[in-house]
Amino acid sequence: MLGAFAQAGQAPGRGELERIARAGGADPAAVLAELAERDVIAFGRAGEIRAAYPFSPSPTPIRVSWAGGPVAYAMCAIDALGVSAMLGRPVTITAAEPGTGRVITVRADRDQARWDPCRAVVFAGASSGDSCPAADRTCGYINFFTSARAARTWAKANPAVTGKVLGRAWALSAGVAEFGAFMRTGDGTGPLASPDQR
């Protein structure tokens, strides 16, 4: 599934996921139910994929692009910061600051990144509701801001969201830790092949 995002910037259809599960000798319904229960994928009411962390099948304020690849959307800032390590290639992240629309650009290459503006940070927030998927509880509240002051101003104006400001290095290391191994082969030597390479 992540290979499909990396290749086309969008989610495979549910039928394609079921085909992949069957090809691996698994029961598609059981596999998809487990992925949803573990909050690896979130499905909409009609059964469509609405989150496949770190990717979003629908536009968000956080775009991720890389040489020779599509434009993809990330579910949140931390997710976006993990994409380079996950794919094993440099990416460019372009985000709109909540409330102002000011642009933040991050050029990430695995565990290294250049931020513009250089004072940009990530605000990692969450709403109440521990039982709901991250797509609903946190993703909309983990965003890039042009500065710590801008992040605190936004947080003060949105008291229903609790969270904290993360510095650049902390935010990047969180993204790498969360997603860096998602597409690795079993021996950890490199990214898994995309669906058309299998």
C-alpha cells in the first residue's frame, strides 16, 4: 500500500488491498481489520482508505514531493518528516501554517533537514478522545509553524487542543523513528519494492 503512495501519490483501491492480502495467503477481511484496529490504516464509512500513515489520500496542508515521484500529502508534520527515511531518498515538504497560511519548507534527507524559515517548529497537539484513530485525534493538530511564538499563539487560540512545541531536531527524530523502517525489507537492507517492481 505504501509503495502505491510512493509511486502514484494515492491509495490503492480496497479491491487491490484485498488482492495483495490473498496473494500473500491471508484472509483480506482479517488483514484489513487488524490494520484498522492497530491504527495503521483508517477507513471511511464507505470502506475507502482515509489515512495510511504517513500518507493521506486526500489533500492536506502538508505536501511531500521527491525527484521522479508524485506529489503526496502527509497526515501531519511528524509523518511528513519520516517520509525521507521511509523511502530512502530526499524529499521536500511544503506546509501552510495554520491560521496564517505562511509557508514552511523543509528539505529532508533521512535524518538531516534544512528548514525555511530557520526558526520553524512543530506543534504536536491532540484533541480528547483516546479511542478514536490518530487521523481524528491528532493528525489535524500536529503542524508546522514558522516559529515557537506562532505555535504558542495558535495553541492559545485553540484551548481544546493540548500539546507542546517540538524543536526541529526533536520533530525530525520523531518522524524518522516512527516511519523510517516502514518500507524496509525483512533484513533491514533497503526499501521494499513498489508494487510494479515485485
